Amino acid sequence: MFTNFPFFPQQASEQAAQVDAVYFFLVAVSAFFAALIAIFLAVFAAKFHRTHHDQVGDAIHGSIALELLWTIIPLGITMIMFVWGAQLFFHLTRAPKGAMEIYVVGKQWMWKAQHMDGAREINELHVPVGRPVKLIMGSEDVIHSFFIPDFRVKADVIPGRYNTMWFTASKPGRYHIFCTQYCGTKHSAMIGWVTAMGAADYETWLGGGARTGTMADAGAQLFQSLTCNTCHLETGQGRGPVLKGAYGKPVELEGGGTVVMDDAYLRESILMPTAKVVRGFQPIMPPFQGLVTEEQLLQLIAYVKSLGAQGPTPPGQPATQTPAGQPSAPPATPTPKQPGSGN
């Protein structure tokens, strides 16, 4: 009867059933107490209504037992909601290690996705069934919101920063993508599709179509064309810090403090290099704000992430950088222009 107008999206991800369970519990509790209050109102209104005009009600002094009852029971129910909801929140916001990463850029009015192997899509997203997928998202203009109702996942896509969300598709099919933040005149047309495929079909899809190289390859070319390689030398003797093996490690900053070299730090360092300068280096790196697009930023970040390790860093020790003019052990590999390292 309601084939073309379902009242509830289907459950097409491993997270969907967990989200629905919390949702229906909240609805059930709300409905139960709403009905209970309405029934009590009707019963008390009928039983204790005034029978004649000058009737005065009896004075009621209250009951400690009753007060405790309607305090402890709601407290217990709300604590169940809190703990259950918090556990689900942490689960939904922490992608498992090894999740397949896909970069998504929101733009008035389209979704642009780029896979790590170089495959690109517009308003389409192909993913394998049964494998965790982590979306790293940014916006080129205004706030958007990436929502897949059948997967029960949604995250705002905010200009100036990266946001992430993850899911594991549980069955093959095509599922709607919506933008749920009003983003302009064509907001309602900013839609797309997720196509979940079996592992074999997904590999076949990846193998089809033209490829111009991986995201890291595109980032490497951009790294060269922007002349980042003239400062971030693999020898450690350049005017910028060594980037090889530095991703994901703490970096000491001028003025004290440390910061982890992650996507957000790299993005900030490319656009506003003087914001967080690596200790021992001068803030001479030019800003690239307005010179690189959001997609190019993601390619540069993918390149930095792809660089090999420069050797183990002792636990709790920041990854150190050697300024030009001081001896250093030769690391290995070219180093991307450290965005934001202020070089």
C-alpha cells in the first residue's frame, strides 16, 4: 500500500538497527508517559471534580514515598537513555582502524567524491558492502550536511574545517544522499546516490573508467608545481620541516606546545602557515589561501599521508624537526610543503 511512500527508511547499514533501537525506545517511553498523564488527567477530572459551587477541596500534605517514586523512576529511565545514547554516539563518531577512506567535498550544489585510488564521482558514491567506509568531508562555500537516511548517518560539512563520518553498508542497493542544511536556491536539488556493491562488483567498478593516478599521485604533482619540494627537503636541511613519516605524530611548535599532524593541521598549515609554526623554523612559508581548491588541499594531504615512515618515534616523544643549517640524520623521501608548519 505504501510502496512509493514508506513511513520509515529501510535499514541498509550495520549502524541503522542500533540507531532505530534507541529511537524507538525514546518514542515508546514518551508515548507511555504521555498516555499515562492523559489518562490520569481524565480520571482525576472525573473523580475529583467539584459537585457544588461552594465546595472546597481537602488539603493534601504530600507523600515522601510518592515523591521518591516519581523522582527515582524517571531518573533511572533518563540515565538509561543517556548511557545508551552516549555509547551509540561514540560508536558512530569513531571510525574503526583500517576503514576505507573517501574524500567528499560539498559545493553549491553538488557532492564531489574522490577515492584514494583516484576514482572521482559527482553526486554518486560507490562503496563495498561489509567494509567500513570513512568519509572525510569539507565544503568549498557554505555549510552543507551529508545525510544517508537508509544508513542512519548524517554529518555537517563545514567550510574551513574537516568533518568525518563512517558507515558499513549491509546490503547491496542504491540509497539516497540528501543535503539537510539550507545552502542556497538549489538546496533541494543537492541530492545524490550511494551505490553499495558486493566486493567483487566493487573491484570491477574500480577497475573500469579512466584513471589519472591516485590522490597521492595528484598531490605529489601539486607538491612539485607549487615548489613545496624546494623547502621541505628529504635531507632535513631545507627551510621547512621534514614531512616524511610525520603524519599522525606530535609536532613541537614555536612558543611552546605541541600539535598532532593530522588533516586539520595540514589544511591550516597550507592556508595559514604562520598559525602554528614548527619549532626551530621561521614563518616564511607563503599562504596558499585562494590559490588551491578544497580538492587540491585533500590531494596534498593524501600525499603527506602516503609518505613512508622516517623511523620509530619513542612513545611520548614529539617528532622533531631540524632547521636548515643544523646537522640532522638523513630521513628518506621527499617532504611535502608542510602546510601550516609555518614554513
